[in-house]
Amino acid sequence: MKVYIKIHYRNEIETVACCDENLLDQIFIEGTLKIEISSSFFGGELMTMKEAIEILKNASFFNIVGENVIQQAIEHKIISREGVRVINGVPMAMKMIF
């Protein structure tokens, strides 16, 4: 099981974008909600889930999308199930620490 991770840097703030491998370059719409899993935002390095979880554990800001990465983030207590939003059957979560 692999995921894409891309780290964005802006004003000394790192934001980690992570998605399940099979979701890259797809768009999901449900009512007025839309998530675009673009290569430009999510399409960084393809890595194992174990490697990705270690990065997400230390991230202050992240966007994660996909059943596999969401499930692993919950199991590793990085996010809670209550913080997950589902758009057209695809779970996503964000983390921001100020």
C-alpha cells in the first residue's frame, strides 16, 4: 500500500499533502463540495504507508485524502474519526496547528 506525499513550503510553514496512490489526478464532487486531487498539490513522492505515517506524525499542517491513509492516521492517533469528512465516498481530513 503506497501513498503520494508532497511537502509545500510557504513563509517557513510546511504543509504536507498526502493521498492514496489510486486517487491522484481525480476530482470528487458531492453537492457543493469538491475535492481535486491534483498532481501539482498531492503528486510528490510515492512512498510506503509506514514512511508517510512518520511524516504525518510530525506535521503541523496536512491535507490527507483516501481510505487507506485516513484509516492509518486514525489507527496511529494522528486524527480522530470525527475529524474526517467524506466527499462522494472519499474520506479526507485536514490538520492545522496555530
